[in-house]
Amino acid sequence: MIVILAGAPGSGKGTQADRLVAEAGFCKISTGDALRRQISLGSEIGRSVESYLNAGKLVPDEILSGVLAEELKHAAGRMILLDGYPRTLNQAKSLDEMKDEYPVSSVIHLDILSEKLIARLTGRRVCQDCAASYHTENMPPAVAGVCDHCGGKLFQRSDDNAEKIRTRLDVYKQETMPVLDFYKERGLYRRLDADKTPQELFTALRKMLEF
Ligand code: AMP
């Protein structure tokens, strides 16, 4: 079974997904994390996708389907939380073709006005080891620059600057918003107001997922 966490960059998908993993036993698949892992390994896939990530543009669907298939193998038999996939109608259709093996039970849209996202994203810091996400003001780590969970070093993503953020939000509007309609038509879409603190949003999410 798959639950999709949808929403614009900075809407809180990654943070909420991490809590759902820790507190509800989900297995998280983040295609963004998987791609960044390939880049830091210097693999062939990593080299082929690096320029897309740095520019804030979407990686071609053909590459993504391979990356997703690999991630799904590791999650076999578990409740899966998808963060950052599907981001295009084609990706939603390919996932739909796998519905016998991987049925989608709901698509939760963390909805927030795009004006609020720039401040969230420019203050974001991410752990280089476990990918946990922080915010310099709203969710700082106990020790500046150090991950609370694993002690890893925090860094700022190369696509978390004002110019790239604008590109990513445009891409989201053009390519990813139609995906929400795809799931509305199938009766799987559910909306949550994401203009909340991480704790408030988690409480709302928990209620929605009934655990
Ligand atoms: P994220 O960590 O989800 O914000 O993703 C970071 C970047 O990875 C995106 O801006 C894209 O370049 C790439 N990416 C992640 N997921 C996808 C996807 N489903 N389709 C295409 N590109 C993706």
C-alpha cells in the first residue's frame, strides 16, 4: 500500500514523512533523496541527473522510473510513503500501471500559498548523512550545523536559493499540479492546510491517516 505525500517544494513533505517513518512504521521513498544519493556516490545515474537538480528542473521520467523501481524493491511488503513522486502526469500513469502490486490508498496534498515557501526553503538545512531536515529559525537543531538524530553535518541544498526556488515552484505549477487532478478523478485526493507548525501539521496528518 502506498500513501503519497504531495505538495510544493517546502510544504513540509520530507519533515512529515520522517515523523511518519519514526512513529507509524512507514517506509519512506523520497526520489529527491535517492537522486542526491546517486550524485554523492558519483554513479552513472548521479552524473546524468546532477545538472537537472542544480537547475531546479525535473529529471526525465525514464530515469525516474528506474530509480523508483530500485527503491520499491527495498520497500517490498511495507507501507510506503512516497515523497516527491509522482511529479508529472506520466509518472502518475506509470504508478497507476503498477496498482496490482502497489495500490495507492490516498494522496495527501500539503497545501500552502507559494509566497510562504521561499522563506521556508531558504532557511532549510539538511543532514548530509541521514537527510533529516531542519530550519534555521522554525526548527533549528540543538547544536548549530549538527544533526540531532545522527550527529551528521548540516548543509544547504544547492537548489534552495531564491532563483532556483522560483524555477522549482514554476515547474510544480505546470507539471505537478495536474497530477493532483488525476487523483481527484480517482477519489484518492485529500487536502491538508500546511500553513501550520510541523507539530500541528503532524497532528492533522495523524488524524487523517487514523493512527
Ligand atoms: P526534492 O528533494 O523532492 O525537492 O527533489 C529535488 C530535485 O530532484 C527536483 O527539483 C528534481 O530535479 C529531482 N526530482 C525529485 N523527484 C523527482 C521526480 N519525481 N521527477 C523528476 N525529478 C525529480
